[in-house]
Amino acid sequence: MKKVFYSKRFPPKGFAAINLFGVIIGRSEYGTLSVREINHEKIHSKQIIEMLWVFFYLFYFVEWIVRLIQFRNPMQAYYNISFEREAYRNDRNLDYLAHRKWYSSFKYIRRGSE
């Protein structure tokens, strides 16, 4: 398992964890990350690797802007980013990464409404 670091101020309030270049940072006030939350972040680690780091963040940001225009709500935009849709849909399945195909997040790109 990857090392998880904890911070008092990062990620922003309302988010339990963030994955930066494969490093998982949990917000300490929310306590230790659950197995599900860690699995969610591991899914992001795989996405980051296959998108060669910089393209993951570029695509993530551009898609968030598109979803923000679409939904006019920052959190609804966040939940409809294809990378988040894949991670949330599969974070309970602890075997998901063992069977996940490369670039699986692209099948989650669609209009969105979750």
C-alpha cells in the first residue's frame, strides 16, 4: 500500500483525501482514511500513471470546467468528471485494480448526471 500522509489544511474542507502525483494526502481532522477511500485514491494513481501525470491533471481540470458550465454547480461538476465517476463507481471493489483495463476512465465520459 502506498504511504498516506495527513495534513491539517490540505485537501480543502469537505474532501477526505487528494492524490498528487501518486502521493495520497488525507485531511487529518477527518481521521484515518478508510480502505474504500484508499482504494478510491489508488484508482486515481492508476489513472495518473496511464495519463503520464501532466495530461491527467490537464484533462481533469478541462473536464471540470466543462462540467461546471454544464451543471453550474462546482460539486456536481466534480462528481461528473470521468476520473471521479470511475473511482466512485469502483472504490468498494477492492479487486477492481487487478482486473481494470488501461484507460477505463474514458468509458465514463458522457454527458453525466450523477
